[in-house]
Amino acid sequence: MLSRTADNLYWLARYVERAEYLARILDTTLRLNTLPLSYGGVTNEWESAVASAGCVNAFFAAYDEANEETVTDFLAFSAKNPSSIRNCFEIARLNARAVRTALTTEMWDTINSIWLELKTWSKGSSSREELARFLRWVMGSSLRYDGSAYRTMLRNDAYCFSRIGVYLERADNTARILDVKYHLLLPPVAKVGGPLDYFQWASILRSVSALTSYHWVYRQNVKPWLVAELLMLKDEMPRSLASCYENLVEDLDHIATAYGRQGPAQRQAHAVRARLMNSRIEDIFQSGLHEFIGTFIEDNNRLGSAVAAQYLL
């Protein structure tokens, strides 16, 4: 496979996954914004949404204040934000068009229809209800594309590069949303374990479609250390860091076998996977959740760079 074809497939998958993540972040923030003030006073959920998206500097270069209107416009519709939902889908469609012959008919039809439907939202949303419909459409569109890829692609190197893009992006997203909740979202005046804290952790679980899974696994009330364990160390949870790296190792090893050579990408993925497998949530909290996640994000970015240098350049 040509490196540019692998690169297009990789970024196509990453941008579709990123669009869904941004929609989930905005949906969660809207939920948190409906909390009564008696739950804990004023919170900084809109700032946390920007921080979760990893674009604080770019946002405050364009806006003076983080509120519902400015954050929604920047993360969902702004042409000036290269990672807005609108731009994610447009860039994904450009990558898909560049490798049209490497996609199945169902994959192309799905991403092209998403791009066409996106034009109906060109003016943004005029109300919360319309924004909620848009966010549900984004999440549904991402699921449609992911399902078309999963159910129709031949399990070859093209499929592996596509899935590597998905899992690298998903791991980064899960890590960031956990880190932001733990350090930015809960206001200093709110008590840990209080009603605001509980509602926020439950909203985080909803944002990654994990609230029902949490109760199936733990069968008890929402507790921060158990939420962190589920989203970091549980292989059974599809959006957990452990699950993402289980799949990354499998796909990178498949490519190594197909091409007859291991490399830095495989070694980096195996090292992160081993660290997650050997970690205990009690030790992580004792040494610092923020520090652990910060190291993970750096390692995940390092793996992305290794994949690019080894296969995509």
C-alpha cells in the first residue's frame, strides 16, 4: 500500500472519531449546564469543554469568554477552528475522496451523505433543541460510518490503518475527558462526593456511553475511582485506554506480520499496553491521576508520531 493511501485512511478515521467526541463533549456540557445552582453554585463547564477538546489557546485567541454561544460555535460550526465538527467531517470527506478506490461502496456512500447532510446545518443552531438534534445527528453519523467500515472492509492493511486511527484518537479523547473532569470541572467550593460531583461523574459516563456498563460491572453508586478504573483499565469497556491499546497492539502486529518487519510503533504500543495491564487504580490515585494521564497522553502522541514516521510519510 502507498504511504499516502495509508495516511488518508488513518486520518479519515481519526477525524470521524474526533467529530463524534466533540459532539459528546458538547452534549455532556449541555446536560451539566442544566443543573440547578443549588447543586453546587456556578461551575466552569464551558471552559472544561474547550479544555477537553484540547484547543484552549485557539479558542481564547478568537473569543474573550467561554460561554454556551461561543463554545458551541467554536467546537461545532466555526470554519476558523480546524477541529470543529464541521471541519472534521469536511476533512474526513476530502481524505475519503482521495482514496475512493480503497473504500467499500458503503463507506463512501456513508461519508459522502454525511458531508451532504452537513450542508443543511451550515447556519449553525438557533436553539438548544436544534443543537441537541445536531449533536445526535453527529453521533449517529459517526456510528454509521464506523459500522460501514467494520462490516464491509476486508481485514487487510487498509483496515488496520483505519482502525489504528480510530483507537489512537479514542484513547486520547478518553484520557482528556477524565483529566479535565478530575482537575477543572468540579469547582473548588463543591464537595467531593456531593451531588454536583456525582452528577458530573455520571455525565462523564454518559458522554462515553458507559453509564449502563458501569452499573453492570460494579453494581453500586457512581464513585470516582471506579469510573477511572472502568475508563482506564477495563478491557471490556470499548472506550477504555486498555481496550484501545489492546486493539492497537493487535492491528500494529497484523501490519508487522504482513510487511515482515517490526518497528518503533509496535514497541511503543506494546510498552503502553504492558503498563496499563500492570497498573492498579489504587496505585494510580496514590501517585496522581493527573500525572498518570499526562504521561499516557504524551505516550499516545509519541505512538502517533511513530506510526506516521514508520508508515505514513
